[in-house]
Amino acid sequence: MRQLHESLREGAVCADKQFGVAGVKHVGVLVGRSLRCDAVEEDFELAACVCGASSGTAQRAMIDAVHREAGAALMSLASSTRDHAATVGLLIRTGLIERPFEGMTQEELAGMWSTSPVAAALAATPHCAGEPRDTAQLELLGAVGLHGGEALVEILQTGRDQHREAGRFDTSATAMDAMSAWQVNELWSAVQVVPEGLLQPGSRLAAAKQLFDARKVRDLSALSQLISQDLPRSRRLLNEAASPAVRAQLDARLDSTPAASWGLLPAASFAWAAQARIRARDSQAVPLMSPGRREAWRTFAQFAPDYVGMDIVLADALVQSSHSLKGK
């Protein structure tokens, strides 16, 4: 954690050269703060504000500072953020989601599952893809299965997702859109969905319900034009850079999509997550996410953090397993 704070302080000093008085505030807050876990989220918020700048030395300095110790940054963020939505949003906003996470011990991972299962899954999957090789990996797979679900373990070991259609918007979403809120809630209660591990079918359905409930929120609806313009480009990028399993997942999200503008939300969620996690493995495979798209994705995560978090873990598992199985 000390390395993370040192990196952030160095970044803030560089940012000061461009931000003037505002930069002094960043420097003063970061340098003057003790190494308390509960301060790390504020560090990330400060870094994210500068990372969100349109261009310039300050933006680059803070991005480099956050990314320099990506594993430590992920662990610190998971242990200090106030809630799940904050973790997912800051992963996107700081660009950490486009970085690889390595070097964490099993003890460190164990402490992350309860505070941020999405962050823990991202840290664990590089060690779990393919068949287990030793006892330590078997134990790690046990933790992944408990918190991420057996579906996550299966994807990591086989590269296949048997629940690909769970959580997408299809004709049933169109039918629910015509119902009253009371009817939708009655239907949902009758289904009796029980969320389990991150990628279990019940959890995917619960995340889809969260997104469905938020589909017409003004800030989320405002993304519809950007998404409709961006999806063809994202699909072309993934056709060139992604494995068949990743492409099949996106195709499933686009199958029987509701005609309403919100119908493309699930496809955009997965497409952006897949591009980010592909770039984490190979920075040349896909371009860096643009500020506009990153902000749109962050807004998406604000209203549907469970859905966006689910897709980040799903995309990461598919990307990790495809590389692991290819090497066999």
C-alpha cells in the first residue's frame, strides 16, 4: 500500500505543474495523509478527477501513478471503498480496468472476497485458468467457486459459458417493458431468483433486473445514441482481437434484442468489458478507451453496478481462459 501512496504522491507533484492551485490541493492532501486504509478511496477519487482531464501532462502523470502498482492499487481499492458500486466505478474511471493484476498472495486475495468480489475475481483469474496444477491452485479454485460461482470456475477451466443467455435482454424484456411496475415486481417475486456466486445464473438474472429497473433513468437513457454508434465499432474490434468465446457472448447479447434504445445496454456492457480486459493482456490488441466512452461506462456502472461488475468478471474469465487453453 505504501508503494501505491508513493506513486500517487509522485503523480500529484507532476500534476501540480499543470493544475496550479488545484494541483497544490492534490499534492497537499496526498502528501499530508497518513497510510490509512480509509483514505485510499479519497486518493482514488483525486486521481480519477485528474485522470478524467481531457489531455495533458497532469492526466498522464496521474494515470501512470495509479497504474504503476496496479495489483497494490486493486487491493487497496477493494479494502477501502465504501460500497461495491464505488469499486466498479473507480476501476473504470481511473483506467485500472485496462491493466493486468498480478503478484497477490492467496492470503491477500482471501481478504478481498468479502469487500469486493469483483476485484478479488480479477486478481484470482490469472492463477486459475486451465486445469489446476497444485494444491494451492486447487484451494484458490475453491474460493473462486464459492464467491464467483461454479460457472466462473467452469469458464476458467474450459473456456465455455453454459449460461451465456442468462442476464441478457430478449423478448421477455420487451414483454416486461409493457407491464406496470407492480406487475413486474409480482412476476419477479414469483420467479424467486436467489443470487449466489458472481456468474451463477441467479446472480446474472438479479443483475439484469437491476439494469432493467434503471433502463429509463435519464442519465442512462442519454447514452443510447453513443451506444448505438459505438457498438458496430466495438464489434469490429472484437472480431479482430477476441477469441470465439468472447465473440459468441457478444452475439448472444445482440440476439433478439428489444427494439427500444435500452435494448442495447447489455451488449454495450459486455463489449466494453471485453475490450478492457483484452487490452489488459495486450495493450496493442485494442486501442485505449476514449474519455467519452470511459465516462459513459462509468455512468452505466453508477446505475447498474452489479451488471457491469458481472460483465467485467465474465469478460476477464473468457479472455484468461482463451489464452491459457491456447497455450496447451
